[in-house]
Amino acid sequence: MTHTQLRRLLTSLWVVGAGAAVYMYLFHREAVEDALADATGTSMIAGASIYLLLGCLRSFTLIPATSLLALGMVFFPPVPLFALTLVGILVSSTCVYYFAEALHIDELLRRKHASQLERVQRLLERRGFPIIAAWSFFPLAPTDLICYLSGVVRLRITTVLGAVAIGEGAVCAIYIFLGNSLLRSLGLR
């Protein structure tokens, strides 16, 4: 299989998977919530497994982790939720990083936007860790995008995942523990 054929296959699989996930998210959200509620009601391990699977696959849909996190706050205690969320984010960040490399998008970008890509690459090589950590912490910046760019410019995966763990870990901890306090104060937990 050539690189072009592999790229087309992976792109097609991504489009189909992302389309199905977005469809489920927009038109059958109750079914996903019910499945998670049934699983957590039956077994915490089953619920955690489903939540982790959704967290790992979430990046392919470009749906923010915050929406899954908000759903998880209803079903899981704060510490397990934090661990599950962070593992899901790190796995999905790894997938996005390697997905960018597997598609050889860098070749296309180098042909069309060589100077901009070189600037981004130099910037990430010099200050990648703080940039990725800050980007991951900022709620309106999609972490999947910086992971994708890091994969395109071939930044070290350990640098990317370390920075994502710090940035996303901090913002998720704020969401989870502040959300838990709010749920307790409202008498919902």
C-alpha cells in the first residue's frame, strides 16, 4: 500500500468515525448518557471502561474533553474521574500526534506553507513545552490541534505528553473539584 493510499484510507476511516460520533453526540446524546448510566449503575469498572474508551476516542471527533468531563462528573467521584479523564486525554493526544504523522500531512504542508511551518517548528523546538502546556490549559484552545501540529513538526512525543499532562491536568482538576464542590453545595451529590 502506498503512502497516498494509506492516507486516503486513514482519512476515510477518520471521516466515517468522526461523523458517526458527532451524529451520536448531536442526535442520540441521551442514548450515550443512558449507556454510561446503565454501566455505572451495574458496575463501576464497566462505567469507567466506557468512559475511558470514549475519552480515548474523543480526539478523532474533535469534541472537547470538557463535554465528556461534565457528563462524567455526574457518575464518578472526583479522584477516579480525574485519573480516567487524564489517561483518556493522554491516549487521545498520542493518537492525534501519530495520526498526523501517519497521514504524512507534513509533506503537504511543507509544499504549500513551508515558511510558516518552519517558523512553527522552530518555535515549538525552542519553547514547545511551555507553549503546549499553556495551550492545553487554555479552555478555548483545542488541545488536539497543538498535538496535531506537534506531530506534523515531529516534536518529541514525551515533550508533548508531559506538557499536555500539566496543562490539561490543571484545568481538569479545576473543573472536577470545583464542579464537585458546586454539586455538593446544591445537594446533588
